[in-house]
Amino acid sequence: DPKIIQKPKYLVAVTGSEKILICEQYLGHNAMYWYRQSAKKPLEFMFSYSYQKLMDNQTASSRFQPQSSKKNHLDLQITALKPDDSATYFCASSQEGNTLYFGAGTRLSVL
Amino acid sequence: AQSVTQPDARVTVSEGASLQLRCKYSYSGTPYLFWYVQYPRQGLQLLLKYYSGDPVVQGVNGFEAEFIKSNSSFHLRKASVHWSDSAVYFCAVSTPGNTGKLIFGLGTTLQVQP
């Protein structure tokens, strides 16, 4: 059974709309992350959270907002979607300082 | 800034053959090094990692990698591949004190032919 659940697996959105990507982890980890993989680019670090607090933000745009309502949740809200936002978004978790475990990703297409 | 280069976008080998997937990194100190594998429709799974000590590290499913500091390399090896090893392999680096922020290479797609 997957220990990091990302929902939905696939998402199609229109330009200008808003979407929320869901991530839940059942590994008991205290740190969670978002990474993005765009076409022809390597996986790129976006955010890290520890104990539900933002630790690092490498995303220039404020259109991307992580939301942590519970210790094992880190959702990603994306507003005013653009075609360039099309990518696969991976959630990950770790016991801080240790190995990252990744979810299967949400593939977002913005038309 | 750190960076990771995986020069081979795609590698094709026959089942039972040996394998080497190349990875070079750019970092002035000694980084933490990782290899992840991604099977179709799944998340990334850790194969092995190097933090310090013996430069040859063993991973799951018979994979190993060798850290060569003088060459800034961390190539992945396997003595005999199986068709089920077909997947995308990612090399990644992080730095001490910043282990959650991985810098990834573009990945190498491995196809094992029967």
C-alpha cells in the first residue's frame, strides 16, 4: 500500500483557474516537501515544511501556496493557472534529516 | 550552486548484461548522494545513498554505486540486469544541513531487452 497518497493522479485545468493538489503521508514523518517535474527539466524543489511550518520556499511565484491542515497533510494550492504550470507535482516526506520518500505524483495539464 | 549531470538520456542493454549509469555532480564540498528509481506510474524509490565512509555503497536489488571525489562522480552499477529493472533512474545530491532539498539530474531511461 502506498504510504504517501497524492490526489488526483491526473488533473486538467483551464488557464486562470485554481486547483488544489492533495498530499497525505502515513509514515509518521515530521517533514514534507513539494517538488515539480516539468517537461525536459529535472525535478525541482519547491517547498519544505517541518512540523507544519514553512522551512524553505524556492518558488518565486506567490500563486503557489502550500497548506498544512494536519501534521501528515501538505496540500498545494495553485491559483491563476498558466500553461507553463503544466508538470508532474511530487509530494515527499522524511523524518527530518533523513531519506526522502516520494508519492506517485499528480500530473497537471493546463490548457 | 550544486548541479547534477546524467549524460545518457537513454540506455538499452540486454538482460543479463552488466550496467553502468553515469552521474556527475558539481559541488565544492562532499555532498550527500542518492540514486532513485521510478517505475511507470509510481513514485520515486530510493535505491541507495552515500553520506560518508566506504565510497562503494550497496543498494537494493543488487545495485551499487561508487563515490569518486576526484572525478565528482557517483555512477550506478549492476552486474546482471533483469527485465524488471527497466525504469527511469535519477541521480540526486544534497548538502549537509539541507538534506530535504535534493538537486536532481534529468534521469536516465533504462530499457532492458529480453
